[in-house]
Amino acid sequence: MLSEHKAFKDLIKEHYKNKDQTDRWVKRILKDDDVKINFYKNHIRKIIEQFPKLKIYTPKEYKAYLVKIKANKSKGLGSLKNTIKRVRKS
């Protein structure tokens, strides 16, 4: 769930920065499930609707997607590209 992510608290603080008692709003959304559901319903769904081509992956789908991407890097012209390690000058 998004609310379990480390940066979610910072996101909510930023979202409610113009409201009185910002800390109260943040605590409520982190603790109360009904408030979380209502927040998702009113905010996250709208964001997702703005990006219709956005694909939300389950963890299993995301791992399969990464495997597919890594496999494509070993094909065609991209596989001929050498990675150059640059030495930093001190």
C-alpha cells in the first residue's frame, strides 16, 4: 500500500501544508483506514485518470517487466554499446 512507503508521510505533509493542524491531518491519514480509503478515492484516482497510458504493475508483473527489459538490452545495436567507466579527477 502506498501509505506504507517512506516518502508518503512527506507527500501528505506537502499536500496539507496550507491547512491548519498539518500534523493532525498527517496522523489521521497514516492511522485511520477510512481516511486512507477516502484519500485514495478522492486524490489518487484523479491522478491516475490524468495519465491513461500509465500502467500500474503488481510486484510479480514488475519483476517480469524488468526481466524483459534486461533481455532486450542484449539484442540489437544496444548490445554493442560499451559501458564506459570514467575516472573522477580529484
